[in-house]
Amino acid sequence: MKVKFLAASAIIAALYIAVTMLVAPISFGQVQFRIAEMFNHLVAFNPRYMVGVVLGVLISNFLFSSVGPIDLIFGVGHTVVTLGIFIFICKYVKNIWARLIINTFLFTFTMFIIAFQLNLVLELPFWETWLVVAVGEFTVLAISAPIMYLLNKRLDFNKLI
């Protein structure tokens, strides 16, 4: 692996962890607005960002999760599965705005994985929990999509990794 790739992945993971830590009370549990999820959009620009995002989720869930080690399985699994599906879709979708929109809806939909985890661990009602965590995920990703688009115009994410 190139040093540049390792450094960029570590920076993304560190940013994910720092943002999650800053707003930890609203990053976990039934009502989630995990602002660090905005980094999922980096994969729309380059699939290699998946490494840093997944590492950030893994460490954040390990350090801060209120539901314990099971969040390492479901939370990280959710990110890996969803980003894997998204990367596959990106092979056929080249428009960056379309990718950002697809990513937003895909992550929103797959929040059923997190709802299932919360149902298992906290015995929260599945359908209601899915709705609540999906709304939080959609809100964060919908607001951050144009921000990431504009940041890419300034920084050119492809050149950073």
C-alpha cells in the first residue's frame, strides 16, 4: 500500500472518530444523527475511501457505543455491506450527483440492520426504530451531500488518496 493511501485512510478514520466523539450522545441509540456518516459520501468520489470510513466506524463503535461489542458486528457490518453495494452500483453510475443521491437513499434503506440490532439488544420495536434511525441517517446524508460536492470542487478528493 502506498503511504499516501495509508495516510489518507488514517485521516478519514480519525476525522470520523473525532466527529462521532464530539456528538456522541446523538450518535448512538434509538435516535441517531451520526454526523460522521457524511464521510460515507467520500466513496462516491473514490471507492478507496471505504477503508478509512470502515476503520472510523470500527474504532468509534468500539470506543463509544452504548450497546456494547455487538455494535462492532452490526454497525461495521452495516457500513461494509452498504458501501460494498454502493461501490458495485457506482460501476454503472458515473454522475456524481446521482451517486450522492443513491448513497443517501441506500444508507437510509439499509438502516434496517441497525434497527434489527437495537431490537435485539434494547428490545426496541423494529419498525418504529427503523423509521427513526433511517430519518436520522437521511437527514445527515442529505444535508452533507451538497457540502461534500462543494468540498470536492475545492479539494478534488481523487487526488487526495
